[in-house]
Amino acid sequence: MLPQAERFKELMMKLDIGNNDYVVCYGDDNVIGACRVYWMFKTYGFKNVSILNGPINVWKDAGLQVETGEESWKEVVEERKPEEFEFEFQEKYRTTMTDLQKLIVREKIDSSIQLIDTRKTAVFRGDNKDPKGGRTGHLPGFKNVPFVDLLREDGGFKSGREIEAVLQVKDLNTEKPTILSCNSGMTATVAYFGMCILGAANLSLYDGS
């Protein structure tokens, strides 16, 4: 699902986003897409990326300014140097199927690595069908942390203390290397960012999941 390097570069040039820019991500109804974009930018080497804590309605409800019509950034396109569109891919943030197969051998899991599945518990257990048509059940060794457990009712993230409490129930912590998975590589990025809030540094997404 991650765009290839040349495609990513093409998109960034079109959007006038250089590798030293500060990027803030947000979405309409939830933070899922914003978290996915956050992970994508980090994977392509951006140092300064943030997520609006909640969908755009949280911003609107606070009475903060919005614009309509053509994007105003197009009026102030910067003079760019070629090196501003050179992106350094960070392989450590992505796990492939081959990587996982090396970890999961006859259901003997490397105990030094945490494996987290962020789908709904019933889908994780295989109790019922995934409403979106995804596979049910889970890969060996994964623990279930539904991504919604990290979010407030308004769609923003819970406090760091609350997120930490959710992880502790499953005997998870921010010190161990962690691989996150879901159904495709979207909702897992919510837990990815939730652990970033706690300062976790060794996180990887199983893209494609």
C-alpha cells in the first residue's frame, strides 16, 4: 500500500512539501487516515510530523478558523532546491510478510518482540465475520489491542496515562520492539501513533497486514 519512492517524490513535488517542512495531518471523521499519513511521512524520512488530536470537527467545535475554496498554500509556493525532494526511506518502520514469517516459526515467537493486532476483538478471535470482508482470526503470537480503546469519544487520542493503562492490561510496554498489524495497515497506525505519544521508538507496521 505504501507508494513507491518515485511516486512519493512526484506527489510531494506536486504538493510543494519538502523534506524539512513541518507536516500536520488530520481527517474528516476520524484519525485513521491521518495516522496512516503520519506513518508514511515518517517512513520517508520526515523529522517533523504531527497529527491534529481529533478529526476536523474537533477543530471546528473549538471555534477555530477554517478556509473554503481553493487551497491558500498555492499562493505562496516556495522556491525549492532539488535536495528538498530527496527522501530517505526508513526501512525500520515497515515489516513485510517475509519478515514476519521469520519470526513466526511453528508458533514459537521471539519473546523480545511485541506483536499487536488492532482489530475488533470478535474479528481477532474469529467469532464472526469482518464487516469489511477481511480475514478473521489472527497470526500466532499477536495480542489484541483494538485501536478504538486508545481514542476518546470525540475521536481524539486519550491521554498518555490512559493509553499506557490500556497497554499494561495486555502486558505490553513501550520499551520492547513492537510490530503492529490490522486488516490492511490502516487502523494499526492509530496504535502506532498512540505508542509514539508514550515515547516508543522501536515501532514497525506490518503494511498490508
